[in-house]
Amino acid sequence: MFSNLPPNYVVEDYQNETADLNILGGAIVSGSFQGFDQEYLLNTLKQMGTTFSGVTQLLM
């Protein structure tokens, strides 16, 4: 769809980089390059747990 995609950054990358920060929760924002496919967001939220919320933009 888009030719200039950002580099991969998976849940394990985030967890490794923030392990010493005692982060209790946050917001996971779906990238615009994902279009209407929210599977990445849903999978990430499952991995991060109930203290994280998802943010997305859906156009009708």
C-alpha cells in the first residue's frame, strides 16, 4: 500500500526499552499506514494487557 513504511517495532522491543521505567499502562496508537486493518492493534493490546488502551482512526 505505502512504499515508505516505518521499521518494525514489536511489543518485545518496547518492553525491552522500557523495562527499567516501571510503566503501568498507556495508549497504543494504530499507524495510518495500516489503513482499516486493525489486527496489529488488537494483537498488540492482547500482548500488552488490560492497562493499555488502543487509539485508531476509522473513516466511514
